[in-house]
Amino acid sequence: MKNVVIRIFENIADLIDVKSLLSFAVMYGVLWGFMNDKLPSEVYAAMAGSIITYFFTKRSSEDNTL
């Protein structure tokens, strides 16, 4: 059980880096613009898709064997 809690805190700590914070800030700004009819849905979909794709396809430093 203690290992699970430590692992959870390590994962949360990994989220708090500059790239993640900037990505979340951009996502919030784009979402705000979309919700307040400042941005069309195409811009929201493109921005959200690119940021989400980045998070799900980035490799950790251990996986960079190429």
C-alpha cells in the first residue's frame, strides 16, 4: 500500500513541470475562448488535439533508444 501512495505522488510530481503547466495553461485559454464564443470549434479541436496527442505520444527518457 505504501508503494502505491509513493507511486501516486511521483506521478503527480511528474505532472508539475514547465511543459505540462504551459500545456495546461494553453488548454485552459483555448477552452475559455471556445466557451465564450471567441474561438471557432475548429481552432479548439486542433489545439486540444495537438496537446492531447503530445501527452499520449511523448516518450520518457528511458524509452529514447532511437
